[in-house]
Amino acid sequence: MTPRVGEIRRTTKETDLLVRVVLDGRGEASVKTGIGFFDHMLEAFARHGLLDLTVEAHGDLHVDGHHTVEDTGIALGTAIARALGDRAGIRRYGDALVPLDEALVRAVVDVSGRPYLHYEIDIAKWQMLGDYDVFLTPEFFRAVVLNAGLTAHLDLVRGDNPHHIVEAAFKAFARALDAATSIDPRVAGVPSTKGTL
Ligand SMILES: [Mn+2]
């Protein structure tokens, strides 16, 4: 099987981005966004989703992290869509429950072609994690889901520590996405009775 690769360069007045995804990878990441905690999350996403990920982001961090995080999500979603191509042969559905100490997050992904995000991860205590604003997390996932053409449900089952909760969310989404995008040799063509995803 030829590796499924998607790449995008995206430049606006706010960010300049290169994102490359190899879906059938080994979890190797080369990530530089200028936001340490966000790099940590993207590296965890690659490792636990077993995809190879390159991210080079130069954003307007003198404003704040918002444009960089959201635009990285847009580019990552676009790269995933490109890597998926016509979506033939995939399992389509995937889910994962991932704990990190007291935090437990559930992710369910449908590679549906119908972009929708249900996000119910309420972090009671707002805080910055280094230069990363925890409230940017739904902005990132919304951007990925809309641009990749996924349906995703992310729910916090329980948790307290914002670092743990956000990290469990990235890992759960990674595992669910890996399962949903993996190839099942029994699947003939596109897994939809409609004939297209
Ligand atoms: Mn961590």
C-alpha cells in the first residue's frame, strides 16, 4: 500500500504554516509552533495516533496563541483530508477512552464527510499552561474536524487538572482517529451505503 500522505502550506497575515501528515506512520513528530505545551500535545497526538507529523508554524505570538493554534488545526485537518483521499477501505468509525491520572476523556470519530464537533470538556479552572491557553483546546479540535470532514464527540468523563484533561483529550482523539482511518482489508471501496464520504 502506498503511504497516505497529506501536506499543506498555508500563509495568512497571521500565520505561516507547513503541516505534513503520514497516516500510516510510526508516531514520529517534528513539531515547532513556538508554544511549548502545544508542541507537547501535537507530539502526543502523533505518538498515540501512530501518524508521522511535521508542523512548522510561525504565528503572531506577540498577539497571543489563538491564531497559531486555530490555524494549525485548520492546516492539520486539511492535511488529514488530503491524506485520506477518497476514503476507500477505511474502518470509518473509531473510539477511545484515555485516562491520565484522575482525568478520563472519551473520543468517538466518524470519518463521515459531515463535519460536526460535539465538545463537552468543561475545564472548571481556567489557566495558562506555559504559553498555552487551555480554552484554545476546543478551537483547535473544531478546526481539525471541520477541515478534515470528521464527526467527532469529545467528552470529559471526569478530571480536575487542566494539563491532564487537555493531554487526555489529544491522546483520546489520536487513538480514535487512528482506529477510524485505519485500513480494513474486508472493506470494499468507500464504507457508505451512499457510495461516497
Ligand atoms: Mn504532559
